Amino acid sequence: MQNPNPMTKEEIQAAILGLLEEVDSFCRLKGLRYSLAAGTLLGSVRHKGFIPWDDDIDVVMPRPDYEKLLKDYPLHSRGTRYRLVNWSNSPFPFPFTKLCDSTFLARTYQYADLATEYLWIDIFPLDGAPSDVKVFKSYLRRRDFKLQIAYCFTMKSENKVKQAIRASIKSVLSPFVKTHSIIKNIDNNAKKLSYDKSEYVAQMAWNVYGEKELFPRSYFDELVEVDFEGRRFLASKNWDEILTQVYGNYMQLPPVDQRSDHGIMAWKNDVESI
């Protein structure tokens, strides 16, 4: 049963911080590599914690470690409130993984009618990537086209025109195309290049900043501890180079009108079961 009182931004942040602690604990126990990423890495450096208006957490893992997480964590977490969720065990159209906490129900507009949501953090695989930026950008265009097709079957848009276009595409393609098959194809293509044998790596399955997220693999060879909300988590030793490449002058705050969250609403869950 859903608690009628929605959680505050601060309560959501505290809840997902617990999920990050769970990832950190398991990865340290099993010797798996991970790094804070995107806004979470930026927050750790600029704010020593969450970006004040943010409401999610992102980490990346080298593909070999990511696959070990998918294989070993379900047994480790059996009978607990935690569960790994991705395209292989849910209807959600994303080629990465979420660690969810059944203590907290969540709702996002895009997936409101798709399945029950729980508070989560995102875990992205890092894969071997082409060293040629033109080849990399060509790959991203093909991947993003497939993602847009998958979104037509699963995501709602607040933009009425975009939603109408998605509905039309869905009506035409639904007899021939399945979301699960699209995302599986993206995941398989993402890991074609060996992480350990590649000079460059990237979030080949899903990313936001395109070619800005193409990094030398050496950036993730050594991890360091960074501060985040009074705790210590792991990050690439080259966090400055990564943040500069993605955000430019990352210590400068964005204009107020660009400080947006992900629109997540959450409630304490009276029935903890997933």
C-alpha cells in the first residue's frame, strides 16, 4: 500500500544514498570496480555530495565487473529489499541496470503505466569503444535510433506531438518489433569490443553526452576515494579530466533556470516485496 505522503527531495536523496552504500559494500566485498559518474561524480567534487537539486545517482562499471555484478548479486541479495532490474527481467526499455529498493515506491511520468517502480540508482556498463571519434559517433546514431523505436512502445511523453508520433510508430511496428529484442540487440552490440583490449571505453549501451563520454581506458585503471555526503566512495583517479571533458568549467554553477531534477516522486512502501 502506498503511503499518501510523498517523500521530500532530501528524503529521496537519503534513500538512494543507501543504495549507493549497498553497491559500494558489495563491490568492495567482491573486488569489483566501479566509479561515481555523471552528476554524482560532479556532485562529489563540487558539493561533496548531491548536487542540491539532483535526485538520482549514477555509477559506471567496467563490463567484466558489471557482468559479475549481474551474476553474483541476486544470490547475495535474495530475501532482502534490494533487486537488480534491467531489460532482461522487466518491461523497462533501458540497456543498463538499476538497483532498486522495495522500501520506497517511485513514480516517473514516462513509465507511470508500464510497471511498478521503486527508488533506484543507475549502474552503467563501460565497454570497449572505437578510438576514431567519427566511428564512435556513427555507432551512437544507430544506437539512439533503436532506442527511440523502443521508447515508442514503452515511454510516455508530456509533449503531445511527440506522444502522437510515438503512438503512430507503435501502431505500425508492433506486429514486427518487440522492445525486448531491440534492447537485447543494443546490449549485445555494446559489448562487442573487449573492455580489456580497447584503448578507449565508453557507455556504449546508453549515454547522454555523446562523444564527450569517450575516455581512455587508462582513466579507469586506478580508482581513488572521494567524499560524498560524509562517506567515501570510489571514483576514477582522472575525475578532473572526465569532468572537464563532459562539463567544461564544472565548478561553475549553471544558471538557475537550468537546475532541474528528474521529476521523481516517491513514497514509503507499506509492503516491501519485489
